[in-house]
Amino acid sequence: MKTAAAAARGFEELGLVPRGICEVPQEGSRGGLSGGLSIASPLKPDSGSVKSRSQHGTSTYTWRAVCDYSEPSAEIEAATMSDDERVLGVIDALYGAAMDEALWPDALEKLADLTGSQAASFWVLDGSEQPRLPTFTYINLDPGFIQEYLDEVAALDPTVQYLMRHPQKPIVHDGMVITESEKDRHPYYDWHHRWSDLRFRLVAQMSPAPSVQAGIALHRSRTIGRYEAADVEQMTFLQRHIKQALAVGFRLGSLGSLQRSTAELLDRSTVAVVLLDSRGRVIHSNRAADELCALADGIRLTASGIALTNKRDNVRLQRLIAQAASSVVIDSSGGVVRASRPSGKQPYAIFAAPVTPTYATLSITRPAVCVVIADAAQHEGTAAVQRLRAVFELTQAEARLAVMLAAGDGLKSAAVKLGIGYGTARARLSDIFRKTDTHRQGELVRLLLTTLAVR
């Protein structure tokens, strides 16, 4: 702090030796804070806070300045003790968050307050098969900024590039990677400053489990200033606790437990289930979906989404997915399309519906659409019939008709295959509507598909 150092030299020239002078944040431009001097009254610490408001929200920064020209006081010692207590509070919050993902925002708030940072983020990068980001949470950053960063800009970030090349480096700050003059000419920082006035970053990273990389990033604006040696030393101390906390969390299965338990549940289903984000990209596909797509019989599944080889069917599917992913959902129960197969086998019945927006996960890539793919051949056996009988108290004949409808058959086609008249099939369908509390065939098929998807 150059201003504070100059003031200290001035006091020394007058024969005064202050116990402490520090820069005090004041209201600044672009939502940041500018430096100033605070000289507290003798023997009494002065503390306070200031809120910075920008288009990205409100952040609070707390300072303490002490200037004492006499002997040490109990109040000064109490202030020192409170700093120690804040460090212990951060460590306690970090261990708590490692045990319960829902506590990460609170832990980041405490860490940002302790380090004088304006924003913070925590991530887990799973590279066991292909790199993905199952856990990402942050504070005081605009969600639109984060989404655009992850979708389009992260690969240009020189600090991220450095982290990927040096995964064993426990502490990284942008001063190790790029100079200030280089930042002014770099395309990433040009994009970044259109969103935010954050300028400096300090990262603690670790590998809490094989093929898993995790880290916490702290951010400051240009007006607050870069992270200095004392900040790096403090983060180095905290990094050891973060690493230990995450290792414990992984051993206990609490970190990422929601994502893992959801995946395990979906993998138990014999029906193909695919979860998509709001842009139609695949977040998760269960084992049955992967096996079905491996047959290359009309369905392609890539990281960019799900597609059908038949162009007309694919247009209908993409329209259905877009409707389900829309923030304004016309029909929250979803819809069904039939997908023809090059092999000539019975078409797939594909059901797509929106996922509740309250899905409890810290992942930035929350599922927005659930796609269920039913293979008629899979449901011809007695298992599906018995399940529908048990769930809805259908008769054997009603359950057999219901299974055919769920597999994509029309009522007339199902009647022919069952060897019954169309009038009889309509009567049975009416009884199925009553027992399942549905009113239309499309609504019934959606209910049947989701019922058969749970094993």
C-alpha cells in the first residue's frame, strides 16, 4: 500500500511511530472501491463496511484500521484475536461445505470477506472419461457472465490454460501468467471487462481424488488491487485445509453425492434416459441410452445433443426439445414423437419433458429436459405388463394394450396385433384412462413411459 507507506514515513519524520495505518476502501467507480487513509482515534480501533453496487449485484467489504501512538491496548489485542477467529471460521465453513454441497456459497462468502475479495467460485472438474464440470458454484458473479464464459470463452483464459498445464501447482495467481500490459491487449480480458471490473485472480487448486481436479478462485477489481505476497501466503495456508476437507468429502461420498446417486438411479432403468441442458446439449445419458445409440439404428447421441437419422422425425424431436427447454413452457407434461428405424423394426417412442427448475444441484449445467426413449421390442415381455398392472391396477388385457401404446402403436394397430376389435380396444382404453387419471392418449403415453423408465 504505497499511500499508507508514504504516510508512515511522514509520521516518522515528525517523530511519531503509529502502530498501524491501512488503506480504507471508499466508494469508487464501476462498482469498485478506491483507496483512502483512515487514522483511527488513539486506543480505539475503527471498523466499518461499504457496499459496492453494480449491474452484477451488491457486495460488502469490511475493513479495520488502527493507529495507536501509545502502549498496546486490550482493544487492539481483541482486534487481532478476531482476525484469528475469522480464519478459524473460514476453515470450519470449508470443512462443512465439503460435507454438504449446499454450504459452499456460505463458505465462499466467508473466504471472500477474509481475503478482501469481491467474488469467488468453487469447481470440481471430472476428467475420468472426458472432462466435465459436475460441480460449479459462485458468489457475486453474474450468471450470464458465467454461462458465456463456460460456453465460449474459458478456453481463451490464460490463467485457465496455465492451470491445465500445471495441475500440481497448488497456488496460482494471474501475475504468474500474464503482465498487466499484456492483459490490456489480450482478447480474453477485452471480453471480460465488458462484463465486469474484476481484474486480479488468486487460485488454490488440488486433486482430492484420482482424475478429479478441484479449486477455488478469488477475484478483485483493479481499484482494490492485486493479490500481494501476504495474500498468497494466507491462501497457501488455507489450501492445505481445502485439500484435506475435499479429500474427506470424497471418501465419505458427500461431494457430488447428488449427481452420483442420480446417475446410479438412472442406470438401473432398462429404458433409455437422456438429460439435456437448456441448449439441448447432453448432460447425462444412462447405460440403456448408451447401449441403444451404439446400435446405430436411427438415433445419434453426442455431446452437442440427440438427433434422429430421419430428417422429418428429427425436426419434430428438436421442436419438442426446444419447447420443453423454453422458459415459457406451454405444456409442462411434455410430448411424444415416433422415430422410424433404418432396420425396419418398430419405431421408437421418444418422450421429452421439462425438468423442474428447482432441481437441487450446484452444477452450472442443470438439466432442463428429460428425454425417454422406448423400444417396442423391449416392452413386449411380461415385465412391463406386470409393472403396469401393479402400479395402476390394470387387468392383464388392459396392461397389454397399454404397453403397445407406450411402444408407439396406434389404437387400431394395437387392436389388430391383440386380435380384438377396435370397439373393444376403445372400451379398454377408456378403462385405462379412468385408472390412470388421464384423459388423452398422448397424456397416457407420457405417463406410461415415465412409469416404465423407473425400475
